[in-house]
Amino acid sequence: MLECALRRAIDSHELVLHYQPKVDLENGAIVGAEAFLRWRHPERGIILPGQFVPIAEVCGSIIPIGRWVLREACRQARAWQDAGIGVRMAINVSPPELRDRDFVHWVRMILNETGLDPPDLEIELREAVLMHDSQFALDVLNALKDVGVQLALDDFGTGYSSLSHLKRFPIDILKIDQTFVSELHTDPGTNSFVNAVIGMGKNLGMQVVAEGVESREQLTCLQELACPQGQGFYLSEPLTAAEFTRLCRRKQVQRASSVV
Ligand code: C2E
Ligand code: MG
Ligand code: MG
């Protein structure tokens, strides 16, 4: 039933993106947005990606859905930039999307169509993508780097984390998984681990982002460890485009009044 309903979801405008701010932990500025897919089902209400993305991956509808996400996120990022809200946009991409032979072509085409500068698009991949057929993955990632987009490794530190991935693949951004962030305040071993990951990312010339920051204490720990960027419910929940715009405008006003 979900599979059939998913096929209609794009045409019936039931899919929507919510945007979580990515924050510079040194000065509190919003530097980016990560787009999260939501399905506004006519009977079931809002359905989160965990409940339908795995089905879409198996039945193939993740390909048209992924193209919709790419286009909508790029369009929104460009619209924000045109309105004076300069943010980079991150989207999540599943393994079957990356394996689609037209993926790089679509990325290039949609960037052209929407006028978004390639470095302002970040493509988030899970490490499983790199495991499956690593030569193929390497070729796709190199082709994406030729287009000029940024590549992020999502949920770093879980699953099949391998340091050789960081050396071999052209990764620009390391996203520390929320399971580590959630233990920061309570487990000293986790602090050492996160500290090491931040140092390693910086030494490799990568941007480092902590995911799932849920409390003041976790934020303080991350700031003490000089983690450059973070996102999470404590900083802001994922927001509708209109809410995101309002939040950025409020911050702009606060900044302007603090200068005066
Ligand atoms: P992810 O990319 O690692 O995203 C982080 C998830 O954690 C999101 O859940 C986000 O809403 C949630 N989150 C954010 N801050 C916090 C926090 O402080 N605490 C906790 N506990 N959670 C937080 P969501 O939106 O349900 O997405 C789950 C996963 O689904 C994502 O993990 C991503 O892998 C996938 N996904 C989301 N949108 C898309 C999409 O457009 N396409 C594809 N292929 N996958 C997507
Ligand atoms: Mg992500
Ligand atoms: Mg993640």
C-alpha cells in the first residue's frame, strides 16, 4: 500500500522538505541547512523518512523522489541566497540514488537550472555507500567533485567506519554521529573519541559537524573541544521553509542591533 501511495506522493505534492539549521559553534551564526524529507500523507499525517525511505529504496521510487528533493532543496537555497540569507544546502542521498547512472548528470543539470553555485550544495552519504562497490563509489564521488559540490560523510563513527575511507574518498565534511554527542556529558571516554575525530578531521582539511546536539551541556562540551559546527534540537529542530526564513531574519536583526 505504501509503495503505491509513494508513487503518487510526488505528483500529489505530498512530499515536503524541512530544514535544520547548521550552526557555527564559535559565533552562533547559521551557516547552512540540512533538508529532511517529510511525507504529508492525506490520512496518516506526517510520515518520517525512517518509515518510507527504506521502502522507496527497495521499490525504486527513491530515484524520482531523490530528484525532487535535489531540485526543491537547490531551488530553496537559491531563493534564500537571493533574499540575502546566505546558507549552504545539504541533502541526504541513499545508496541506490548514488548507483543510478544518471545521478551526476541530474546534479549538474539541476544546479544549472536553479542557478545554485555547486560549492553551496553538500551531498551527505552514509559509509555503507562506500562499502558496497568501492571502485564505483570512488568514480561517482570523483565525478561529483568535478561538478564542484561538497561531499559529507554522515553518521561518522557508526557502522563500518574505516579510516581508509577518509584517505581514499574525496570527503570534505565529517558529521559526527549523534550517538557520540549524546554521551558527551556522561562518558569521559566519548569526549576523548570526539576530540580525536575533530582533530583528525581538521588535520585532513575537512569541516567537522556534530549531529544531534540536544542540551546546553553537550553544546558546552563541543565548544570546549573546539568543534567548528553543530546541529540538533537544542540549536533548532528541523523547520518549515517559512520558519527557517523567520529564524534567519531574527538573527540578522539581532546581529545588526548588537553592532549599533
Ligand atoms: P540523518 O541525515 O543522519 O539526519 C538526522 C536525523 O536526526 C533527522 O531525522 C533529524 O530530524 C534528526 N535530528 C536532528 N536533530 C536531532 C537531535 O538533536 N536529536 C535527535 N534524536 N534527532 C535529531 P529524520 O528527518 O527522521 O531523518 C532520518 C534519516 O533519514 C536521515 O538521517 C537520513 O539518512 C534519511 N533522510 C532524511 N531525508 C532524506 C532524503 O531527502 N533522502 C534520503 N535518501 N534520505 C533522507
Ligand atoms: Mg544527514
Ligand atoms: Mg546523521
